[in-house]
Amino acid sequence: MATSRLVEVYLDLLSQPCRAVHILLTCTKIPHRVHSVALRKGEHRTAEFTKLNPMQKVPVMVDNGFVLTESDAILKYLVTKYNVPEHWYPWLPERRARVDEYTAWHHTNTRPHAAKVFMLEVLLPAQFGAQVDQDRLERALLELDATLDKLESMFLRRQPFLCGDDITVADLLAICELMQPLGSGRDILKDRPQLQHWRSRVQSALGESFDEAHAVLFAVRDRWRARL
Ligand SMILES: N[C@@H](CCC(=O)N[C@@H](CS)C(=O)NCC(=O)O)C(=O)O
């Protein structure tokens, strides 16, 4: 591992997958430099950023000239390349496969369902000054509920973290999505003690890196509350 160079990451910390990457980097102390890309200002659509990622999305990582997009791929690359505790992405094939099993599921379940609630309650009203569409929100909350049921009954069944006895990149991706609806003060885990205990375990495992990454989201929540 080269110690003199830094991993460069392009992030907006209001973005859930960006926070997951940021938390991993800070928690494991991988030397890195953050380039802020403000989505609300359209900085992901500049010619310079588009050259880096033609899909115009964050996060993006550049490691010694190697450009990588997709949080899932970035997290797994970082823990494989750098000398970080093995629990983040275990080497044992069966344990690693459990992490891959969750992360594959995540992108069509936890991510879209939690993100939609935030989009309907915070992003769209902020962008277009419109009222929250209550019918769409109700439907989104029902879909999210089905996902939360699965997290409890399948992934957290008889184990403290999503993929076993210790925290992995799967927990990182999941916690960042499940925090997102807090942008409007909505705690989607409030009636779910099993998931609340998991969230506390994840937060204690991550320490300050969790709070640092979520500061922007909490600022959005505070502004949202001040509007009411
Ligand atoms: N599957 C990608 C999703 C990346 C993504 O959707 N990023 C959003 C922010 S959360 C983005 O850059 N959106 C800008 C846009 O679509 O215009 C990942 O996990 O990295």
C-alpha cells in the first residue's frame, strides 16, 4: 500500500452512497481527499465531472489513476486493496457471499424504497415548492415497510449485524439509506426495536465518522423542522 498518495473521492454527503464511502474511509483511516460535488448546484453536470463519470453521478473514486463509480464497487475495492480489518468484507467465501447477497438485494430494495420517501417528502417539495403528494408517500411508505420486514426477518434474524457477528460494508450501505428519511424528521425505525438495536450497534461501531458524515442530513432536518 502506497502511503504517500491519497485516494481521491468525489462526494456530496447528502447522498446516501457517498456517506457510506466517506464513513468507510474515515473509520478505517485510509488516507484520502474529498472533492465536494454539490448536486443541488448541478456540479455533477459540469464538463469536467462528466469526463470523470459520464453517468453524472456521485460517488466517484480515483485511486492512482484508477477511476471507479458505484458505491458497492468502491467500498469493496477499498477494503480489498487497503489494509483494513477483515470484518468489513470477510475473506471466507461463505461469509463474503453473505455480504454480496445483501448488497445485491440492497440496490433494488432498501435503496429505492428509503430514497423515495426522502424524495417525496424533502427533495420534490424543495425543488418545486409543491406540497407533499400524500398518496404517493403512503404507497412509498408501504413499500418501505415490506423492505424493513425483510431486513428484520431475513438479514437480522439471530445475528447482530446484517451479515453476521460484525459490521460489514453491507451495514454501511443500509444504515446510510435508512437514515435518509430523517431529512424530514421521519424516523422510519421508530416502531421497530430490532432495527433500532441494529442501528445503535452500527452507530457505536462507527463512532464519530457516522456523525461527521450525517451532519449535512441533520442540518436539512433542522431546516425542515424550522419550516413547520
Ligand atoms: N448505484 C449508485 C447510485 C449513485 C446515485 O444515484 N447517486 C445520486 C446521488 S444519491 C446522484 O449522483 N444523482 C445525481 C443525478 O442522478 O442527477 C451508487 O450506489 O453509487
